[in-house]
Amino acid sequence: MGVSIWFVRINSQYILIYNVQIMQSDCNLVLYRTSDNKPLWASRTDKKASGCYVLLQGNGNLVIFNDADVAVWDSDTIDVSSKDDEQYRLVTQNDGNVVIYTSDNKATWATHTVN
């Protein structure tokens, strides 16, 4: 299916946090700028579920599931034209943008938070 993401840090400037002790545990996926802890983007799924986890699925869709394995948010990036061996990665870039890339470096989704 995918890889569970608890936090992704590419450098010391930006961090994508999900359900960690230092932030809300309300199923909200949030991108913070670490210099001032300013939230730059959020999935807006706070208080919509409990016991959530996030997966980057093999089809390129980033999904937040509740504790009953029901999707409460997704990036709507299912790539039906992808090759059988296509791989996706979620990158927190140095410029503050979080992007889903295909294995040939095609961007399929982004937070649009370039700073």
C-alpha cells in the first residue's frame, strides 16, 4: 500500500508533521516552518477522525486514514496512466514546498508553499 509518514524533515528549515507529541493529535497533517513554528499548509482534517495515519500509496495518492481504515483526506493524485513499476516519493523541499514526484521526477501534487 505505502509507507506510514510520522514526520519528514529534509533540512532544518521545514518539517511536515503528523500526529507527533509536540503538535495536535487530531488527524491534521501540517507543514511548519521551523524558524518560527508558523504553519504553512494543513490538510484541514482536525477533529474529523481519530487514530489516523497517513500513507503515500503505490498509485501516487497521499491519503489520511482514520482508525477504521477509512480515508478522511487525499491528495486526489491517483495516477491511472502510470507504469506498473512507477514509484512515487513525497519530498519536503528546501523552498518550503511539499511535492509528490514520480520516479521520472514529474510533480503530481504540491502544497504550493514556496517561500
